[in-house]
Amino acid sequence: MQKILVVDDDDAMRGMLKMRLSDTYEVIDTGNPVQALALALEHKPRAILLDLMMPDCSGFELCQSLHTLSYTARIPIFVISGESAAKYRDYMSNLGAAGYFEKPIDFAKLKGRLASELQARPSERRAHVRVRMKLILKLKGTDASERSFDQLTTTENVSAGGFLCTFPLALPVGSVAQVFLLGTSHEQFVGRVRVVRTEAPDTPWQRYAFQFTEQTPEWILHD
């Protein structure tokens, strides 16, 4: 069964969510928002149901943290709150939330939204462990308009097989570029990559997932 993480400091609400969803999902729950991050990293749930108003760490902070970490950034977060949707929906959407449900919950609507979202987002299986490490890179290739580019960028999310970074040019999925690692005094050719995923399409600085198709020993990580 697919895993769902419920984060709510109200014991009765957690119990209700668990009872109503456990016929379809394996529900992991916690009333401690600090513990929630560790549970998300450990279990990599397919979705997270998150209350907003909690002690120690609010749902606002937790949503932002989950959305910025590479291991949890693609997990859809649904806000479950007694607060008005009109008051917080847009703000939470900007923090990365996929949906907002007011209490008392319409469970038929929640189940339908969960099923739709999880069907649209196939489970991501990482071939390589990602490491938080800041690197300056230069990419050379051709953009979506067939114009050559020679562009600097940075990444703080790398693995033996590739990296994630923002980029100011439009690159179609499947496009290939040369990658150079910039050091203190020179640049080193480290291989060729292709775009395998776009995470923020149609924005000034789009976020891309690059995967190596050819790699030299100079790349910072290896299998």
C-alpha cells in the first residue's frame, strides 16, 4: 500500500484521518512537527497531510522545509486546517502545497484529490543518493530555440549520476549539454548530461534535473 504521512497535533483528527484512509493507504502519523521531517525522510511517503497551527514548528515552516529538501521536494503536501482556505490557500500554494482542505473534512473530495495527484505523480525511484554540495558549473549546448549557449550556473544538489540546478534558458527534456566544473583557477570538462525533468516550467529561472550520459573521472562523485 502507498504510504501517507499525517502531521497534526490533534489526536482525534489524526485518528479520524487514519480510520478513513487506512482502507486505501498505509497511514503514518505524528503530532510532533519536528519529528515529521525525520519520518518523511525515513518513509518517503507518497503524500503528506499537514495541519497549519501546531506548537514548536508551524505547518508553514514544515511545508517550506519539505519543499526545499531534495528528498522530499516532490512529495505532494495537502493542508488540512481549521483556518479559512481563502485566508491561506494562495500563501501555502507558494510554499509548495498541492491542495488545501478545511475542517471538517470532505473525505470523498480528499480521497479523490489524493488518488488523482498520486496517479499523476509516479513514485520517484532514485538511482543515486543526492548530496548537498555547492558547485559552480558551466553548461554548453543548444537551447529550445536552437541557439548556442555558454552559461554559468550553480548547484547545491548533486549525485554520482547527475545534479539539480536552476537555469535561465529554456531546455526541452532530452536535450544534451556539455558540463564543466569551475575550480579556483581553471575549469574541467566533467561530461555530458541530458535534461530528464523540468521542475518549474515557464518561469524565468527554471529548475532542471540533469543526468550524465558521459562522465569523466573529474566529476565530484562516483558510484
